Amino acid sequence: MFDNHFEVVLADTEWAKNIHYNLRYRVYCLERGYEDPQAYPDLRERDRYDDISTHFVIRSFESHEWLAALRLITVPFDSLPINRVSEIYNHQLPEFSKGEVAELSRLCAVTPKEKLTFGSASTTSWISMAFMRAARSYALEHNIRYFFVLIADSLARILNRAGIEFTPVGPISNYRGKRRPYIHDVQLGYRYMAVKTPEIHKMFCHAPAYRLASESYSPTSKSNNRAAVRQRSYDNVLFSRSI
């Protein structure tokens, strides 16, 4: 099971956020070339939405590496960045208040330095499911009803096959590839998961969906707790290779 091999951490400390930003730098600047690496001499890719976002990272218990990142941008619908890079059919949207929406953004993952026993072929898909579980849990705790996300149709199909329902709400945009805006109902978007994917449904029923970095990690901690073992200061933390 995913939780025996990895953990999802909500980066609510500067140390943990720096891990999140560095993962983004490795993927978005070095690997994909979406952003100019020279614009981030500190090796941490950031933008103006980070101050109004919730940041998540995933760590492997086996290799002690930080492997993936995701952020949840929580602003009123009209201010979501998805509106700047895609067209959304407003007449297809449900009614919601300004505090009931958020955007899933900056999902990225890097390759572990060493092969994990969890199985490299399935790690990426399980990481996506784990982030959805964490984001959903956070949303339910903070009265967020809908997620917006700009993704490829192929990824939407994978999520839908897993029982995580994403509905298209606009045409394909050419933004870092062909992507389409989708909406996801945090409350009702899992109605068929137990039937479609029992193992993933079992994972979603397992708690907690994430840990707080402020409660689980300290750069100088000497605790023997599994969540804190072998942690170092930011400059010395073990990062994995870019995809």
C-alpha cells in the first residue's frame, strides 16, 4: 500500500516549502524548460501565486528522498490562473461562492536516485492518487467544493478510470502542450471509486491523508520517529534526479 512506502506532507514551514520549490525548479526549469532557470538563481521556482497557495510534497520512506510536489491555489474563481491560459465555458459551471473553489497546480515528480521496491512503473500513478487524496482532505476541511485544473485529456481519462471524476469545461488550449480545463466536485466526484478501483478506494479511506511539516519534521531534529528520521537542513537534503 502507498502509505507503507511514502508519505504526503503539507509544507507549512519555510524549510518544507523550499523543498517544494526546488522540486518544481528541477522539473519546470531544468527538465521541461517551461521556465528560465536563470530567473531562479536560488534553485527554487516560485511565482506570485505561492503566497496564496497550499503546498504539498511526497517523500519516500525507503530512500528518504522528496519525490513530488503539488500546490492548491485558493483564490476566487475569476482570479485563478487557469483563466489566463484557457477558455472556460461559464455556462457549464455549477453555482459556487468565491471561497468554494481552488486550482490544482504545479504537479511534478522526479525520478528516485535508486529504484524503489514499490515498483517504478506504478509509482507515478500512485503519487497522483495520493495528491488527490490529500487535496480532497484539505478541501473538505476548508469548505472547498470544486477543483479546477488544466490537464491533458489522457490524464483526465486515467483519473476518471480510477473513479476520480473530472468534467471538461472548455476547449483544448496550447499551453505547455494540448491541455483542457476540467472541474472536479470534491464531495461527489468519487461515487464509483469503490467499484472501479477497490485498492485506490481503500487508500482514500485510510487516514491521515497528509502530515503537517511543522509537526512531523525539523531540519535539526534528532528524533527517532519515522517521520523525522535522517532529516537535514535544506541545503543538505537529498533530492532526486529530474525526470
